[in-house]
Amino acid sequence: YTKITGGQRIDMFGARVDQLPEIWRRLVEGGMESGQAYGKSLPTQLLTVRSDWCRYGQQDSVQMAINLELRYRGLRSPHKIKMGVSGCARE
């Protein structure tokens, strides 16, 4: 079985090693982009909900997070990087 984690990763439980090439082939054919699970690069960003869902939201934090991820995706750095986006006036 599979599950999508909070870090936007897919955990595959029960897949045998010999099944992995076929699984990856099908994921790539379906448009899935493979990424690094660990490394000194920009991980999945943390963000608060935007003004659509929060009465204190002042900006579209989802679109800002998407823009930042597209800009810095694949960036290699000498140290671990973390980034977060908040659209809430209370934070």
C-alpha cells in the first residue's frame, strides 16, 4: 500500500526491490517528477493557509510558496535550507 506523507512524499510499503523499476517507469509515464528525499537542497516548504480559509489571512501564501519552490527547486547548498510562508497577521 502507499501513503502520501506530510512532507509530500509517497511511501510505498510492501513493494519488492524487483518491482521498483516498473513502479518508477509507470510513475514517470504518469507525469510524476522524481526528487531527492534527503540532501542539502530546498525541501518541501511549510505554509499557513491563505485568506480563503483563514479570517486572519492577509495574502495568498499558497501561490507565494509555489513561486518560491519553482524559483529555488534543485538549488544545491553547502548547508540544509528550510523555508516557510505565512499569510497570517497573527504569526
